[in-house]
Amino acid sequence: MTAQLIDGKLIAQQVRDEVAAKVAKRTAAGKSQPTLATVLVGERVDSATYVRSKGKACEELGMGSVSHNLPADISQAELEKVIMSLNADKSVHGILVQLPLPSHLDEERVLQLISIEKDVDGFSPLNIGRLAQKGREPLFVPCTPYGCIYLLEKVGVKIEGSNAVVLGRSNIVGMPAALLLIGKNATVTVCHSRTKDIAAVVREADILIAAIGKTEFVRGDWIKPGAAVIDVGINSKPDATKKSGYRLVGDVHFDEAKEVAGFITPVPGGVGPMTIAMLMNNTYRAAEIQDK
């Protein structure tokens, strides 16, 4: 294996330990416990799993958590009422609405309603707008892209002046990741389903962030020798040797790419743990902001 493995589990635990220490110092000083409110609409198994893991992380770090599990057929007005009540609740510092919402609900309207000081997911148009503007800082950066950039910096990858390619243009990962890289003075290309000859574009990348949602889409011969590869994808691949009948793989063909890349994240154990770590960091930050 040529590439240095980027251990997301280890780095995420370091972030969590730092947040736990700051939370302990804060509460010891008599300040309120940073508290995250999660809003889950419906009974999607994956969404429920994510919400439980966020609550567990809060507990482990000495933070508070409040769960609102709402029926799938809730009306727009009723959901908005829940968001507004959380905005007004001074004991709640962060609000996270688990996406996607059922199709009858206006997702954009819901995200716009969240107070910018409690937008720990970083999805508010105000936060994204600030992220996109030179010389302005968002209060919160979306957690998964934030984790991607943190991993690159932690292992010493030089971002400034590099050619960076982002595969995927989602509001949750691709676009904010591209904006973060631009903010750190990389030259950024965003690829998507209409991009001509994606392989040729990827071959020019010093840094590749793959968030396209396609199983092992990026092959080893697409990777520039020595490039840093951050794989955001989580895809199920049939595997008869596993009890479950499948295994998790990324958007990058790991076994091929690891022989060419300089740095690479595994799946699982790469970006995934960073998302919750950064959410915990954002929630602590929200409590500090609201004290002012």
C-alpha cells in the first residue's frame, strides 16, 4: 500500500475529547450544558439510527440532547411550530432537523426557520451565503465538509495552491466542500452528472473529495500519484462472506486507489466519524455564541 491511511476514527475521537474537555470546563464555571435538539419526521431506519448516534455522542461528551420524533404525516404548520418553539427555548443551543423530510414538507422553508445561532448543521441559507462570500465567516460550517477539510489539514495536506476536485454538488457535502476549499485558496473543479470525461478531470486533482453516491465509481487509474483522496461515499456492496450479506464501500475503489494515492480515507472509519464529531463541536460553539 502506497497511501497513508487517514484514520477518521482516531482523529474524530481527538476532536470529541477536546469538546468534552471544553464542555466540562464550561459547566464547572456554572454555565448551561450545551444541548442539541434533534427533529426526526417519520420512521426511516437510517435516519433514526443517525439521530440515536447523535444523542449518544451528546451523552458521552457531557452535553444535553432532546429528541422530537414526529409522525410522517405531520403538517408543514405543525412542524414549523416545533421549530419555532425550539428557537425560543433558551435551554436548547443547537437544532438539527434530520434530512430528508417526507416529500409533502417544504425542506427549504424548514431550514430557513431555524435560528442562525442554533443552525449547528450549517444548512441555513444565511450560513451557506456567508461561506460563499469572500471575507465573511459563517457561524457554522456543515459538519461533513467541515470534517473533510479538518482531516486534510490534520495529516498535513497542503490545500493552498492545490488543484482540488469535488465529485458531487449536493447542498449537504459537495457545494459546501467546494466553498471551503476555495476559502483556503485551492483551485476547485466541481464534477457532476453532466461533466464530460470525469476521469480526465480527476486525474488532475491534488485533492479529491468524492461525494457522488456511486459504488466504487472512481478507479485507481483516475488518481494522480500522491493525491489526497477523501471518500465521503457510503454504499452497500454484496458480500457473501459477511453475515449481513453486504459490506460498506465508498465512492472510490479503495484497493486500487490506495496503491496510487498519497493519502486516503477508508470506508467505513474515515469521514463518517468526523461528521458527528464536528456536530458536537458546532453545538458547543452554539452555546458559547448564545452566551454573548
